[in-house]
Amino acid sequence: MLESTEGGWSIWSTPLPYPDYYPEKAEKIRPLVKKLWGLPYGSEEAIQTAKKIQEIYVPQLYMIPLYGRPSWYRWNTKYWVNFPTADDPHEHQFSILGAEDFLFVKHLQPRSVEVTDFAVTPGEVKVGEPATAKITLKNTGDYDHKYNVYIRKGSAKVGPGPEILAHSGPIVPSGGTKTIELEVTFDEPGSYTLTVDDWRLGDTSSNPGEPIEKSLIVEKAGKPSISPTNLTLSKAEVEPGESTTISVDVSNNGDAEGSKTVEITLDGETIKSETVTLKPGETTTVSTTTSKSAEGTYTVKAGELTRTFTVKKRGVVIPPGLEDKVTLAIRMAENARSAAVGAGSSAQAAKTAANEAKKTAQEAVTTAQEAKSAAESAESAAQEAKTAAQEARDAAKGVTGGVSASMLVASMIVTIIVVLAGVYVITRKQVT
């Protein structure tokens, strides 16, 4: 039996410093031994690899043992599971030679802990985008336990199992549950099977749990496609020094978010540069203004889009080199004229408002005077009514048997007084 040890190769439990004595042969054996441990136990390839090792190794042996040695190791699956079996051995085979015998211990799982739920979200991702695997563990035992969770790429199989994509070793409390999340990514598009939990195939007494499988679709990564889609000018013909506004619509016609720097040029010179970030289907606008003093036609470009605008010829010939100064003077004069027109309009509006206010004030004075006259008239009428009432009372005294007549006259007088008093009060309020 051939075993690898830290100091060299060994036969049974007797170390043999083979690399030291036969360095050339050791160089040939080392990669073969490494290959052998990675092959399925008992496979044809493993057998042929072992034969090659023997062809190199056996001729150097000083003896060949001719008997076997049975193992006296035993284990119990009441509390721990995932022991190697004949149907489904571990990548490190069980032996009776030194510390290597116990490598299987690292694969053991507590029987009281199991995976109760496994989900992968989202079910479809792009290449390079993460998908989240959510695993829930339940511990029905009386003690807290660490449980090794593995997310593997592929379905369950005999031996070491599919490739491990993600791993975690949470502590699951006794009588409780524990939920963890692990992220997985893929570099190639395709349909993948993700499997959670360790397992042993064949001997059910050693199974830590049934493998749970979920599907994940990985699509080809999208790409942004950002470019100018429309170019417009506010004016295609302008006076010297007059501005025109340039507007560029930029759209993302791809299937992924992205960024791009948009440049606007005027006769080949960049006059605007802006970086935009757009999601698929989004559009934004990049704008700027420009002006030219010299007459002629100018070309504006953004991406593959092109527009032109023309500066009109001046009515007065300007000496060469003075175009910009003349243009500036004209622009200042136009600004001043606009300001003057605005000021004139404001002054006229103020004058009109003042006239209306004056008219309203005159009407108010007239109304007050009329109310005052009405109040004075009402006061005079009240005095006359009072006098008439007095005369009527005196007259009533001279009438015989005139108790009823006196009461009638008195009633008339009171009525007149009340009416006149009401008129007086109303007119006084108007004056106030």
C-alpha cells in the first residue's frame, strides 16, 4: 500500500525517504500520486495510474508484504453522519496509517441539523451578476452545532461531489433555526443546477441529508448602446454675434445601463463635453449656445449627426480684426435698448395706475360729501318731526274725551321718530 507522508513515501507504517535516495524517480512519482488522489476510487484510470507508480516504485523495494491487515476502527451514526461508505467514499480514502486515517472527520455532520429550505433568487441573472442562495437550517438536538453548508455546481454524484461554489459554517442553536445567504456568480451563460447540503449515496444510515437542487438561468450579459439620436439648432441663420442654441438628444438603445461622454464640436473644435449615464431605453438632452462674428457657414457635429448655421453678411464693412469689438458694441447697444424699452413700459404702467388711483380718490370724496349732505338733511328732518310731534301733543290736550285720540297721536309720533332716527343712523355710517 502506498501512502504520501510529509517526509516522503511510506510502505505501511515504515517511512522510506524515497525522494532523498531516488530524486529522479521521485520527480516522476510525485505528479502521479497527486493525480491518483483526485481520481474516483476503483476507476480504470485510477488503476492504471497506480500501476505506473508501482512500475517505478516496486523495483526499489527491499521487500514486498504478502499479508493484509484488517481495520479495527468502528463508528456510530447516532449523533454524527456522513461517514465514508463503499458506495460513496470520500476524496481522502480511509486507511489505518497515522494521522491521515482521521481526515474523514472533517466531513462529518451532526445528525440533529438539517436543511429545511433552499431558494435561489433571482432565478435568472446576467453573466457576472450575483444570485443569492438562501438556506434555512433547523437543529432538533439539545446542543448548539456548527453545520457546514456547501453550494455546489451540479447534481449530486458519488465521491467528492460537484464543484463547491460557496461555503459557510454557521452555528445552529439547539431547538432553533438559522438562515444564511450565499452569493454565486457565473462567467458563462447557460442553465445551471445548484445543489445544497452534503450527502452520501448508498448507505442511508450515514446520509447527512438529501441533496436539494435548484435551477439558475444565466444569460449573456447585456451591453449599453449610447449615441446622439437627434441634433437641432434654435436658429439656422443669425446676425453677426447673435447666439444659436444647439441641442443634442442622446439615447441608450442597448439592453444594459452605461455611460458615455458626448462632445459637440463647431468646425472641428469641441465647444461642449458632457458625460451622461442612461438606463436601457432612456433619453437625455445635452445643450449649449454659440455665436460667431464673422459671416459664413459653420458646421456643428455630435457623433455622426451634422447641422450647419449661417452668419449673415453685415450691412457696413468692418475693418479686419475689429469684428469681435464691433459685435460686442452692437450687443451692448441692443441690451441697453431692451432695458430702455422695458423701463418705458414700466413708467407708462405706473402713470396709468396713478391716474386710476386719483380718479378713485375723487369719487370717494364725492361720495363722502353726498353722504354728509344726506346726513344733515336727515338730521333736519328729525328736528322738524320732533317739533311736529310736540305740536300734535299740545293739540291733543285740547281735545275732549280724547284719551283714545291722544294715544293714536302719540303712536304716530313715535313711528315718525323711529323712522327718522333710522335714516339718521344709516347716513352717519355712510359718512364715517
